[in-house]
Amino acid sequence: MSDELNQHMSAMEESATQFLERGISIGEHLLKAQDLLAPDAWEQWVIDNLDFPLNKVQMYMRLARDKDLYRTDAAARDQVLLLVASAAASPADLRLANLAVERARDGRIK
């Protein structure tokens, strides 16, 4: 039984890493797209072209900006993974995810 549990935990951690890296990649692509547009055209481009709202766009861009923190600080990584995963559930959860990103960036997550 313990071998099976350890295998499940290992698979879950691998999935979490893939999830985080995919979120970072999305954020990096969004940052590149934003750089190609005039500042006043960005929000309208998001509305016209993406299937997810501006607040999620901003969260993924923040993940990309702070990727080194999430790749090196396990506590920050775990906190943001939980909150980003739950962000799909409600706007309030997304606000919590953004707050976690801010706290992690400021070194307040231990």
C-alpha cells in the first residue's frame, strides 16, 4: 500500500510541476503578445481573442514574471498552485491567487 501511495504522490507532484510550467508558458506568451500591441489596445485584444477573462490573463502574466520564485521556493510554489488551480472556481478564488502571488513576491509566504 505504501508503494502505491508514494507512486500517486510522485505522479501528483509531477502533474503539479507540469501545471505550473504550463501556466508560466501561457503567461510568457501573453507578455509577448502584450509587447506587440499598443497599451490602449491590450484589453480589447484580450476580450476579442481569448476565451478567458482579463483577470486570469493578468494572473498568468504574473506567474511568468515571478517564475523564478515559484521554481525555487517550495512554499510559494505550493501556495500559488493551490490557488491558481482553484481560480477556475470563482472570481474570489482568483483574487486570493493574485494576493498569494503578491505575498510570495514580497517574501511573506513561509
